[in-house]
Amino acid sequence: MTTVERSERLGDPDDRGLVSIDQFLATDGEHEARLPRTLVGWLTTTDHKALGIAYILTSMVFLAIGGALAGVIRAELAEPGLQVVSAQTYNGVFTIHGSVMVYLFAVPFGFGLANYLVPLQIGAPDLAFPRLNAFSYWLYLIGGAVMLLGFVSDGGAAGFGWFAYPPLSGAAGSPGLGADLWIVSILLTGTSGTLTAVNVIATVTMMRTPGMTLFRMPILTWNLFITAFMVLLAFPVLSGALLMLEADRQFGTHFFDPGAGGSAVLWQHLFWFFGHPEVYIVALPFFGVVTEIFPVFSRRPVFGYKGLVLATLAIGALSTSVWAHHMFATGEVVLPFFALTSALIAVPTGVKVFNWIGTMWSGSLTFEAPMKFALGFLITFVGGGVTGVMLASPAIDFHLTDTYFVVAHFHYVMGGTVIFAMFAAIYFWWPKVTGRMLSERLGTIHFWMLMVGFNMTFFVMHLLGRNGMPRRVADYPSVDGIEGMNQIASVGFVILAASFIPFMISVVRSLRSPATAGADPWRANSLEWATSSPPSAHNFTWLPPIRSERPVFDLRWINHDGVGALSDSEAWRARQDHDEQWLPLHPFVGEQGDEPVESTETIDESGSPTGPAS
Amino acid sequence: MTARFPALPPPITEQAVDADGVWSLYLWIAYGVAALVAILMVWVIVRYRRRTDDLPPQKHYNIPVEVLYTILPLLAVVGLFAASFSTIRAIDRTEEAPDLVVDVVAFQWQWEFAYPASGVRVAGTDTTEPVLVLPASSTVRFDMTSRDVIHSFWLTPFRFKRDIIPGRPASFSVNIGDAAGSYPNAGVCAEFCGLDHALMRFSLLVLEPAEFAAWLAEQPTDSPVVVEEPSP
């Protein structure tokens, strides 16, 4: 790589000609980060960063609760017979485990990412509707608490599985208050999600900084944007169905009551019309996370950026036409149509996998903790993806649906991928949020324990399901293979749970150390790294010019030929006098006090060597 | 890992044999895809590990490669779909005139099997699972109803299950092969149906056609029969 002569270098580069982001940032303390310091402050904050942290912490608490419930499940299944809990408690435990993980952990964690990162990635000071955002968060928290109240209500928590098929979820099938609390809880969190989706769409549409065209947005923002549309499509359907179910239970309607002319199948259609997009609502933000991480630790641009965006759009579109593959065994759906659409969704998904590998291909890879977890995500995702294609064929699905094979499948695609990508995100953005680094050594231990524990727990479930173990059973016949496999899964769960210990140690140590990470510890790409860590109030005191999807990368490597959207120092100099977006750079590269002048001269964007913008 | 799986009996119907054929095909393709991605990952991790601090090539697209890796998966999944299409149709077909019709009634948390042509009914007790008795080498249709919530009639040697939704009688048929024998624990309720869902199991006993006819003729028709559970 050629380097320009030192005298021509821009900014204040180091020996290799790399520009450091920190030198551009205000250091006067005027714009220092201010998270709320009091309880009242937290209760009344509308700052997207504070609410983002609140979302993520809350969802992690729900992850711990859901994980504890999973522990009860694995303890009960470690041996045949009922040892730990009664059948009724068990049914409540797996119902709330699934509901907490899906509704209260995975989706809200994605909303937390959207809260914290979307404004930063598009150069905005906050979300479009900050007070609506605060309202969404409190609805979510209250909704989650309502669900857990089921455990102390008369008759125990709802015990009909996270998809609540009537008539079992009707007044006769589940008479207790727990079922009503469950319905109200999902209504509240669903409404919260819908409002957040509106907020994200408005923010991305209206608040991008000048130069941030749609095709220069980071892929994470793209994915959260598309996720928000899917939320708008899917969540209201669920809310409607839940209101119908609650009316059946409490107000004497008969939407889903076959005894009075209602239809139990109607619920399944409505639920899965929400339920399958929901899978991608959970997954897409995490696809976005790893798409931010692979390029940084490969020092490469995202490979096939536009193809990746199109693949995400295709997944979003296809996900609305595959729902009935959850209903193959009902005999009530057109098998070939839904088999084909379900199989087709593997195509854009496969494209993503190859894009990720293409990003790393011919790169310069390092394996810090975020990269390790992103690679863990990739392995887990492929493992769950291939079984997804198998289940898309009714000939196979008839045997495997409602067994542990399906449990294994969705714990790979919705459990493992989410957990791995979640930790990739935490390790990656932790320095941005806290200004401190997490330990690499503990991160490595954490990664390998999670990898071993996760696969040990869930891989054997494929075999269990294929060999005849149905899901949602508190007990199973004492057959050698089945019993042994369940014991392996239960031991695996202990390792999986223990993997959180090194992480917690790392978190505590990091928070007690000084905040010295700097603005851009990973030498990353997108705009959130162009502000201090933690970001200042209203995020930015300065923005680099945005000429590709990697504005921070472009600036850092500006002194290197062939790198950066504006590789040419002449272009830089030509630009600085008449582009207001460049004004903050003047102290470093231009004469101070120049008045910006209007000019029609523009840089030809198509000439940029890395920008995907046309 | 030495754990065996005595739990899964061999496929005993034509449909089950077909389904296992599709399963094997998909399984090998799945292994292939997983191996391909694993090899690519190991390759990039080993080959492109950071060795110098130089910036690697910044090429960010390659249209022919991108088209290729869109088309190939498309062909693969459409091919897989086509390969399983005829099996889907065959499995989903319901026989109008089978050798035997069995009425299956599912309720919380038991099964009752009736042979309407002869008036015999088989049930379980509070402590024993019911036993479904079927003739080998014949075509059987199951007409199924539920009395309360949704259940699912799953016989592992059939590699098939069908949900039984209250208010919606369901049917399916199978061609049982020459598979006389006893299949303990082969029958499972696969749709979660409440408190004792886990205990809602049954066993399968397949008799030679002559033996089956004799057995059926011996049974009383006035009350449900409890069949001795086949020994495992």
C-alpha cells in the first residue's frame, strides 16, 4: 500500500499515516456523556442512549429468568419420572421460558440495539420521538412484570406453550388467572414493540445526517429498519388475535371455540402469521450485528452490500408467506405452496452466509472476542439453517414436528445465534457504551464454554426428536438412548449456564477500571465510532464526511491511496472549502476562518473505490 | 458415545419408507452444506489470519460470484422440493376404500381405538396405556376426532403424525407392510394438550392378517377392551 508523503498527510496521522478519530473530538468537557444519576432521572429520561441501556439490561434480566426456567426444565428431564416439579408447574415453566425468551428477551434486546445504535449510526442526535420511546420502554417493563406475576397467581402461570393454541388456552382449557395475565402481558409488550417500530422507521427515514444515503447506512441500521416494517406487519395481527382470545375467555365470544362454531385453526393461522415473521424479527437485528463485526475484524468492506440488503428485504417479504409450515401436521393447509416458500427462504439466507464469508475472504483477520462470537454465530446459524430446510419438507416434517428435533432447530436459529450475536454485540459496543474494554482472556474462556455448553445441550436434541421424543413433556419412558441423551443435554446446560460466570467477572472488572478505551478502539467503520466513548449528550460534536458506508474507515485511511471513498488528497482539499459537513475538519487541514462558499462542484461518487453508492 | 437408540422402530408403512428416503436425501445434503460452510470458514480463518499490518484488498463485490451463490442454493432447494413433492402427495393421500378403518378418539389424556366394522373398542385404563392392534400387509385408514383440545396422533414407525383438532374430523391412511410385531411406546400424543400430556402414549401391536381377524372376532363388543401390553 502506498502512503502519501508525510508533508501531504491530512489530519494528524501516526507513523503509518492512519488518522486517529480522538483528535477530532471536543475535550472541553462541555459535551460529556450524562446518563441519569438518580432514580427520578432514570424514570423520566428520554435519552435514546439511557433507554437503550435500560432495554438491554432489562432484556438481560429476562434472559436470566428464562435461563433459570430452562434450568428447571433440564433438571426435570435429567431422569425419567417426576423429580423436581409437578407436571402442572412444569407446563407453566416451559410456557413462561419460551414466552420470556421470545417476547421479553430476544425481541427487546434488538430494540435496545435499535435505541442505542440507530441514531449513532445515522448521525442523529436521538430517535424521532424520544417520549414515545420512553413510553415503549415502560410498557415493555410493565408487560414483562405482568407475565411473571402468573407464577404467584391463583392456579399458577399460563401452561399452554408460547403459542397458546385454543381450545387449551380457552376458559375451559386453562381456567386460571395466569392465562389472562399472559395475554395482557403479550398485548402490552406487543404494543411497545409496535411503537418502537414506528419510532425506528421515522428516525431512519427522516433523521439521517446529510450524505447518509440509504445505501450508505450500516447494515445493522438497514436490518433494524426492515425489522421495524416486519413488526408493523406482524405485531398488530397478534394483538388482534390475543384480544379475540381474551374475549373468548372473559366476554363469552366464540372465535376459537369449536363447540360453538368457532375455529381452533383460525388462531393457528393468525398466530403463525405473526409467529414466522417474528422469527426474523428476532434474527435480523443479530444478522446486522455480525455484519458490523466481520468487516471490522477483517479490515474489509462488507462483501456484496447491496446483495445483502436485497437478501434481507427478500427474507422480510418471504417471511410473510411461509407461516403455515408450522401447521403441516394439521392437514388444513396447502402443503406444496408452503413447502416451496419455506424452502425458498433458504436462498436469501444462504446469500447472507456467503456474503459474510466473502467479507472475510482475502481479509486480514484478527480474533478479538467480538469476532469469536460472530464466528460462533455463523457456525450455529448454519447448523440451525440446514435443519430448517429439512423441516420445510412436509414428508420429513410430519415425523419431526412437535418433537425435540424442532426444539433443537429453533434453539440453534433463535437461541444460539441470538446468544452468540448478542455477546458479539456486547463485546463490540461495550467500549463505546462504557469507555472501557472487556477482558480478552475471559472473553476467550467465555466463548469456548458457551460453544461447548450450547452444542452439548442442543445437538443431542436432534437425535432425541428423530428417535421419538415429543416436545413439552415433563416425563418420558425410561429407554436407554433417550435417557442418556437427556443427561448429556442437562450436563451441557450446566456448562452453558456456567459460561456466564467469566462474562460477569469481566463486566465487574471492566466497570471498576478507568475509561480509557477512546473513541475508536477497534478501528471500526460506522459513525458511532466518530464520537467519544461514551457518546456525548446528543451524540456528536463533529461528523466526518460520509462518502460510503464506512465514513470512519474512510477518514482513518485517507492518507492511503486507493482507500476510502475520497482517496485523493486533492479531492479532500478541493472539498473542504465549500461543504459545510467538512467544516469541523478545518482546524486540521485547512486555514481557519475560511467562509464556506457555495459551489456546484461535486465529487463524482461513482469514482469512489469502496463506496457501494451508485 | 455408545448410547443406542432402541427407541426408534423401523419404518413399517410404504409411506414411512418413502419419508425415510426423503429424510436420508435431505440429511446428506444438509451434511454437505454444513461441511462446505465449515471448510470455507476454516479456510478463511487459517489462510487470512492477520500477518502484516497492511490493508488487504478492498474489493467489495464480485457480481458473477454473487449470482452464482444465489443461483446454486436456489437450484438446490427447488431440486429438494421437487424430489420430495411426489412423496408429499403420496403421504397426504387418503384411501377411500381401505382394508380396515380405525376410529381414533383422543381426549385428555387417553386414546380410544374403535373398529367400526366389527363394533370392537379398545381403551386404556388409569394405569395402562391402550394398545392399537393393526393387521400387517394391509391398507388402514384412521378417522380421528378429539373430544376436548387439540391432540396429535403420532406413530413413530409410521414417520407420520396428524393433528386432531376438535370440531374437525381428520383422516389419513397408510399401507402397512409385512411388519408383524410389537412396538411398545410407538404411539405418542405430539401436540401439547395440558396437564398429563406426557403420559398420553399408546403401544402398537401388528398381527398377521389371519391372526388379526381371529383376534378381532374374539373381542366382546359391548364394552371397551383392555389389551395386554406387548412386552418390550
